[in-house]
Amino acid sequence: MRREIDVPIFDLVISLTNTLDLISPVLVNHHKQVSYIAYEISVEMGLSFDEQRDIMLAGALHDIGGITLQERINALDFEAVNPHLHAETGYSLFKTFEPFSKIADIIHYHHNWWEETEDYVPLGSHIVHVADRVAVCIDKEKNILSQVDDIVDKIEKQSGRMFMPNAVQAFKDLAGKEFFWLNATSQYLVPVLREKINLEYLKISMEGLSGLAKIFSQVIDFRSPFTANHSSGVAATSEALARLLCFSTREQLMIKIAGLLHDVGKLAIPQEVLEKPGKLTKEEFCIVRAHTYYTYRTLAPITGLDTINRWGSFHHERLDGTGYPFHLKGEDLPLGSRVLAVADVFTAITEERPYRRGMAKDKALAVLKNMAEKNAIDKRIVDLLIDNYDEISSARLLAQKDCEDYNTIFAKHHDKEITFC
């Protein structure tokens, strides 16, 4: 029996934040800086290991609910205007994922001001709030040690107003130590963070990974109404095809996870390109073609995810070698990648999008048959989909049926209504 995969949560979270950094140079390292600063404050305050762990992860994911680039940039203002929307969205994404329930609460309240706190706010939220504002005070163009006095003064002036006094005092105690600042702004920040936690303790099972992958797929898809619940549809279609191909139960779960994560590289694609309804320019298409490369590089450092990475990242490769970005062909493409390729095309052409209706059965089958005849996608898998079309189509529709949650979140962040169903 093959050993169950245990994936380090830290590797998964850090890989995601690395991809988020690609959205804009303004955001580079922000999540990791907040994670590190919040962790050190929690240690200085004498919190338990479990509390330190949750605060570190919450810091790394604190702005994950920022759907638009402008939202994320606005949150970098010291006294950000209406910062609670992305905090609420982040909470909504994580609240039903039991391993991250405490992290969800920390994210939910991480912009709450100390003097305005009436309801219960976790201690971790106050710590992440201080850490977040310290991070936005850092000027990347100046020597960090020359900025210490000004940053401390700015944070201290808000003690008892914006910030919890105890958290501010812990920060002040740290601020006098050069290593703290040098770590926070170092190119070695990830190794520094890795040293701080017990990686053997921070593992997640395949079932847990499936739940976390679902959250990450929402982060990917919610950036644009044009992608909506695309990853869920690809995951469901891939899982159904894998079952018909007699994949083991474990492999079916693996291909579902690959489907949920296959487009994680789209986090590096500008939103205006993702949302363009018309034909892309040559330059825009070149930008889009890079997304599978970013998916591969995002997942590559994660221990135990090699097979899932290959299955998901190669979904735009073609059997004749004309795909991208690696131009693999024939036997170089694993069966799981071939399944994902068919599932991605099938989902993309049949799902509803704001600017066009999904293809009817006969037209969708014509597209798939044509691609199979040209040796772009695997004919055996296409034939299997054709023979079981209604079953597979129902599985896709069921996975994508919950449009209301997306519409509600998207409308809040974009001040407009989008209807998919």
C-alpha cells in the first residue's frame, strides 16, 4: 500500500503568497513580513506554540480576501479606508475549514481598532493588526535600521487607539534588536520563518489538502466573473473521468485536488487581461500562456505534491507537442494530465460566463472530437466523456451550482451585480 501523503501547510501557504507577490511589485513580501513580525510579537508576549503557529499563518494569509489589486494596494495605507471588506471575505473563505477556524477569526478582525472594540476580538487579531501596520511603514528604498525610530514613533502614537497597548509594548521591545528588522526585510525571510516552526507538526492529510485546495481555488476564481467557479467544474469533471478510468480512490482525490489548483498561476495574470471578453492581443495571449508555468513553479516546492503538480500544471500541454509552456507530447504526458486537459476544455466551453452562454451538448462534443482527431487531446478520454456525457455534465453542474456565494462576494468588491445561473 502506498503511504498517505502529508503535505506541510507552511510550504503550501508560502507558495501561494509567493504567487500573490507576482500581482504587483508593491505587494512583494508583504504577507511574509506580516507573518514574521506577528510571530515575533507573539513570542515576545509569551504566547503558546499553538497560538504562535496560528498567528504566523494568519499573518501570511491576512489579505487573502482582497479580490481586486486596488483593494490590496489600498490596504497598504496606514489608516486604510474601509479595510474590513477583505477581512470579512478572508474569514468567509476559511471559516468552514476546521483546521483554520482560529485563523479565520484572526483574519476576520485584523483591522479592528483597539479603542472601537466592543465585541470579542481574538488577541491574534490585535497582534496581526500591529504587525500589518508596521510592515506598511517600511520604506523599501531606504536602509531599514535608519527607519526604526520613525516606525516605532508612528506605532507608539496609536497605542490605545488603533492598537492594543500590550502588543505595542512587545513590538517596542523587539524594535531595539537589529536582527528583528534585518530578518523582516531579508531575502532569507522564508528560511527564517521555516526555522521558527516545527514542520513535522504542521502537516495536512490528503483530505485536509482537498479542503484547503478548494479555498485556494476560490481565491483564484473569485478574481474575475469570467472564471467564477471554473476550478470547481474542472475538479468535478476530472474526478468523474478518473473514476470511469478506474483510478484508485486515492488517485481520484489527487486529481480532484489537481483540478482545484490547476489555475493557481492565474494569480499572476493582470485582472484586466483575465476579464477581457473579446479576442486577446498577441501580447495579452503571451501573458495568459505563462499561467501554467506559474502554477508549476508555485506547487513545485511543496513536499509530496509532485504528481498532483504534474497533473494540474500540464493541462495546456497537447499530445502533438503544440501546447504550452513545456511543449511535452505523447508519452511524456501522464494520464492524469491528459484527463485534466480534457476536463479543462470541456468545462471552459460548457460553463456559463457573463459574456456568453455555455455550448450545447452537440457543439461541445464537436469541439472535443475535433481536438481529439488533431491529436491535441486524448481520444480515449474524449470517447469516455462522450459515452458518459450526461453523468459528467451533471457532476460539473452540481459542483458549480452555488453561484450565489460568488455573486454576493463579487458584488461587494466591485459594486456591481453579476449573474451566472
